[in-house]
Amino acid sequence: WPLLLEHRQQLPAAKLAEAVWAASAVPSPPKDLLYQAVGLARELTPQLPELPDEALYRCVYGLARIHSGRGSALYLRSAQRCAVQLLQRRPLQLMPRQLVRFC
């Protein structure tokens, strides 16, 4: 995790979204990991529209699993706008249960 954070500027947004998902899967994670994962998700806010469907889902759902949403209003609004725009343009390549969780 420290190496990922150190080199996050060089990594593509989809890989950072996967990192948020991975952090959300850690059982009983340390608080520092949670705070860093939330910060990473917030950094991805401007890049949400460019994320592949699966990465967008994993980033949004991963954040929802580890964070109550306080302090992430901009991220959540951006994710909602992005999801609506994507659904209007084309069907998302997600399974039905993923769509339910995503929405």
C-alpha cells in the first residue's frame, strides 16, 4: 500500500480505482488504510467519467463499503452524474446485482 500511494501519480486511474476496491476488502483494516483509501477515491473524482465500467463500479462501491459519505459530497455527486450519463449513453457492462449495488 505505501508503494502504491508513493507512485499514485504514475498509475492509471483504473488501477487506483482497483486499489480503493482492494482496500475495502481488507477485514478489520487499520484506520489509516481507510482514510488513505477514501482520500484516493476523492482524488479520482475528476477522472470518474473516463473510468471503465468495472473500475467505476469498484471505486464507488468500494468507497461505500468503507466510508459513511461524510466529507465526500463532491465525489458522490460526481459519481451519480457519471452513472446517469453512462446509463443514458449505453448499457453498463455490469451484472444485474452490480447495477443494484451501484445505484
